[in-house]
Amino acid sequence: MNTNATKMLCVLMLLAMSLFLPAGCNVMVKSDMATKIDTWAVNASVVKAKIDSLAEAEVKTELAINATYLTVYSDAATNNLFTYFFGDAQVYLKSDYYRHVVQRSIAATSFAAKAEAGTIGAATAKGILAEELLWFSDMKKMKDGDE
Amino acid sequence: MATMTLDELKAKVGEEYSSWVETYGANILTWTADRIQTFITYLASGDWQSAYRLAVEAMADDDALAEAKKLTAQSAADVKKNAEAEALRKKAQLAALSAILTIVLAAIGL
């Protein structure tokens, strides 16, 4: 094999390696967040089954718990970019995925506070809780690659 | 309550956030002038998180539930988009590896 062929092989090998560098948000949700999402999804399915029978105080509690989880997830989504997205941090920060995760976290915190203060109705609080549970389900799908 | 129009608000927040005006604008225009100015200032400085927090905090029941539903729909779309991108990436990887293998085999004379 001549020198040019060797150089070409080196370039091709580098190209092959680059193909396996982390790409997209799937990497993030398959990382250390996976365990947490699993836990949330399990909890969510349990709560979803009895959401209609939850008392107002329980709905408030669940909304507060979700807000905490979502804040943790949102913070991790922000921090993880330094681990997985350092090459494209600016692209990631402007991505729909990142923005939607942060929006969900902010909204959950605000809605939990509204429920606690009684500035939203009980039916609305249950509806919001149901939507948050669906979100957990979607995140689990993304993590599991079911979709 | 401020006396601003939706178009004026849209002009102040810029094109990047014009869709926010479409979604939250009617509610925002019921705010005080100071609060609207704070919202605009947040967006102008790139702090869209604080601007969004202001918008969400001001939502009444119907708007809050609609926002929760919108966020769920957005994440469902993200999951779908991510799955499609992942499938495309895997397909590209296989195609590239196949091409590389062909070239390598040719280079070593097999």
C-alpha cells in the first residue's frame, strides 16, 4: 500500500470515527437522565391512573413535585450541553428541543405556584397535571426510542 | 393597561419572537406599561426565559391549560423529529461505513 493510500485510509478512519460522535438530543436523554426519566414515568403512570380521584391538595402536591422534576431536567438539559454539545452549544441553545424543555419547566413552576395560591381552578389544575404526565410519557418514548 | 397595538408589540420584540406576540399578545396588551416594557427588555437582552415566565404568570385558567396542551404537543413533535433525525443519522452511518469498507478493501487489493 503506498503513502497516498495510507493517508486516504487515515482520513477515512477519522471520518468513520466522527460519525459516531454524539449527535442530537437522543444522546442526552440516553445518558444519566435515563434513570430519572424512568422513575418519573413510572410515577406518572401510577398517578395518571388515579388522577380523577385526586383531592385538590394532592393535585397541588403532584404539580409541585412535577415542577421540581422538570426544573432538575431543565437544568440538566442546560448543563449537559457542556458535556455532549460543547461543539454546537449555540445551536443547541437555540434548538426547539432545548427551548421547549425550559418552557415546560418554567410553566410547571408557575402553574404549581398558581395551584398552591388557588389562582387557578381545580379542574384546570387537573388538566395541567394530565398534560405534564403526557410530557413525561413523551420523554420516556424519546429515551427508549419507541417513537 | 397599556395602549399598545399587537403590531407595535411585534415590532418591538423583533421577528424571532413575533410568534410569541401571536400567541400571548392579546394577554400581554392587558398588562401595565411597565410590565410590558420589562417583557420587551427581557427579550431584547436575550433573556427569553424571564419573558416567558412573565407571560405564563399572567395566564388565567383557559390560557394556562391551553399553554400546557401546547407544550405537550411541542414535545410530541420534538420526539417525532428526534426519532426521524436519529433514523436518518443511522442510515447515513451505515451508508458511509459501507462506502469506507469498499474503499478500504479496494485499497488493500481485495
